[in-house]
Amino acid sequence: MFQLDYKDRRPLYEQIKEKMKTLIINGVLNANEKIPSVRELAQSLTINPNTIQKAYKDLESEGFIYSVPGKGSFITPLEYSENQSRKDELLRKLEKLTAELMYINVPKEHLIACIHDIYKKKEVGPSD
């Protein structure tokens, strides 16, 4: 599914979480698609299952995945992914980044154009 970078300073569970998010956001993993079990992923990456469990727990709390007891973990459909606290956190980060970009004299029009481009890429989708 993916590989870990053991030279990366971030903990392994954070790397797993970020790589899984990237796969979900880019449409590689689709809504309601089953993801590998904790045991399967731990064996394939040869790491402790508790590390995978921590990543999955964080992904679930952020609304990216949901679990069904006895069945496994699945990708949350976008229409059910309402995590207001995560949205608020990301908007605060965007505000901080915008302030920094303003400080280094990036024009507002350029920022708006960048956001439009990002949305346009998402509307087209990864397979187009």
C-alpha cells in the first residue's frame, strides 16, 4: 500500500496517518472501501500493531475512516465526513499561512488563484 521513511523525524503512526489521508484525498481509496486490518498492515510494514491502531484511531477521530465491529475499517463517504473541529483547525492553519504569505508580499489575487486551481484540480479528479 505504501512505505514508511525510517529517516523521517515524525513518528511512524503520523506517517501512516498522513499517507492514508493522501490516498483518501486523492481518490485512490474510495468511500466505503475496506482498508487493511491493523494486523494485515502491521505485518506488511513489519511494525507493531499498536502503531497502526494509533493511526487508525486518529483517522477515525478526524472523520476519514469508520469502523464496523467484526468487519473492519472503511473509508468514510464524503457526505458523512462532518468533523467541525477538524475544519476549524484547518481554517486556523489557513489563516496563519495566509498571514505569513501576506507578510512576504504575496498578492491576494495570487492566493485566490491558487485556491481556484486546487478546487479545479479536485473537480476534474485524478483519473481525468
